[in-house]
Amino acid sequence: MKIDFWSDIVCPYCGLMDHRLRLALDRFAHGDQVQVTHRSFQLHPDLPRAGVSQRKLIEMAGAPRSTLDRILRPIERAAEAEGLTPYRAIDRTLGPTDLAHELLAYAADQGRSNEIWAAMFRAHFGKARKLWTAEEVLDFAEEVGLDRDGAAEALRSRRYRARVAADQTEAQRLGASGTPFLVLDDRVAIPGAIGTDDLLAVITEAWAESHPMPQPLPIVAGGDGLCAPDGCAAPATT
């Protein structure tokens, strides 16, 4: 099975779903046969490179201040209950994530995609890390063991920009209007965040649909004799 997972580094539901997906696959009997591919979806590409606070972004969007306690605070509490602590959905700065996504694409070509996505979520939500400028992104790359010079060349050349844009275009073609957005085996879409148990149930159902159990053949008539693993029965006599 394959799971395509579209998300943005600044999306608090995405960091939570990344954690829940790992938990669900740990509990799934066929988890070692599931390939997770992270894909890019930028939520705020027009934010300034210096970044803005979450509180300021809510003001800029014209949303009520109650959004903090109504939506973001419950995300923090859910993350803490599930072992992600600290998880800063409010006290952080958001910025454009194009360079962060290009680094993630570079990490994918180094065979470290899922690992670096998880590390970036933890850096941002666990430490309120800013990842908007090239220097910030390269400092992070060096800390997680990526080659800084190779990453710098990738950002400087912008050779991953088209891949990042194509990811978002594909998500929107499939009906995504935001993140997180998961697609299982190109057949089942999960828009938004769901709990670990529900996620495991969807994965299990999708697996069963694509890996049906063989059904017994219909029985049309019985014969005289039958052998089973524990022996053979003699034919009935009249």
C-alpha cells in the first residue's frame, strides 16, 4: 500500500497527523508494507521572510481572537496527550515555506524524506523554530545531518521549485483545499485530521479492499469419501 501525505510545515494539524500516522502504522499488521510519501502544500506563500506571529496572522486573516482557544489550544492539548510535548501551535512565528519544502525535496533524494519531515515538524512545533530564510533552513539541514553544501546548492539553484509546485497542483487536482490531505492507494482520500484509531481503521479497510481474502468455492454436491488433515473417512455404505 502507498500513502501520499500532503502537508505544510506550519500546519499544526499536519504535525499531529504525521505523529498519528506513525502510531497507526506501528499498530497495523502490515505496516512494513506501507510506503509513505510526503508531498508539499504551501499554506502561506505570501508571508514575509521575517515571519509573523500566529497571533498577528489571525489578525491579518480577520479571524476572531477566540480562534486561539477554540482551535489552536485544543490542538496543543491533543498533541500533549499523544506524547508530543511541547507543541507550540500558538507561541510561534509563521513564514513562507517554499525553501523548507525545497530542502525536504532534497532530503527525499537523499533517501531521508520521512525522517527529515518528522524532524522539521518537531523543530517548528517543539521549539518554535523559524525556517523561512535560506540561512535558517540550511542551519536546520546541518543539524539533522544533511550535507550543508549540497543543500545550499539545491536552494541556490531552485532545482526543486518545480517539484514542490507540482505536488501542490496534484493535491488540488485531487480535491484538496488545505492540509493535511492523505490519499491511500490513489483510491481513498482523507481531508483534514482524524484520530489515530480512526486512521488505523481507514488504513485497515483500504488494505482489505486491495488485498481480498480468497473465498471458498461453492459446494455443489458431496462425494463418498473425504480426507482431512487428521485422516480419511470411509465412504458411507448402504
